[in-house]
Amino acid sequence: MIRDCYITNSGGFDHEWDWRAAVEICLDKRSISGIELDNLTIENSLSNGLSVVAKNTDGKIGALTDAVLQNVKITTYGIAVKGKHGLFISGEAHGALAIRESEISDIRNESGSFTISR
């Protein structure tokens, strides 16, 4: 669980992965279950505010399950690069995410195998 955090001026560029979000959930090779982000503010991210990403490495991609964003506020993102989002789900991501009582204005889900519920 991540609780009561204020993240500012974060995110960056990775030569292997391209732009990284201020907070990133990476599903390479393994599944992740039970993540809770509660009372989190992300501000002034250089790239996406929060991302769920996966790369098909050796045919292994995990899934995100039992994940919840509650009282999450994402403002001012994409400071260093245009076209980024408050919440971004990559095309190869699998799983689901529940969003409750949160302020995320720009959500982009590029995956047909990932659901977002509100």
C-alpha cells in the first residue's frame, strides 16, 4: 500500500523504456496483485502521471489484479514531453484497476486486455 504521499517534479527518460511516469506499475514477466494507492497526489510529472506498462519479454506478461486508486489526484503532467496523460495504460498491459474518489482528468487505455472501473 502506498498512502499519504505527495510526489512532485518526478518521472523521466529511460533509454530502454522511453519516458517513465512519476509512478509506474510494471507488469513485465510477473503479475502484481493487491496494490492500493490511497491519498496520493502527483504533480508536475515530466511524463505521464501514473502508468501501467508491460513489454512482451520472452512471451511473459503479468497481469494487474485487485488494484485500487483511492483519493488520487494527478495534476500537471507531460511537462518535458507533449502527448502524455494523467493515467496511461500501455497496449500490452493485462488486468484491471478500480478508481474511487479520485481526480484524474486524462486517462488513456491502449489495451484491450485491461479494464478500468469507477
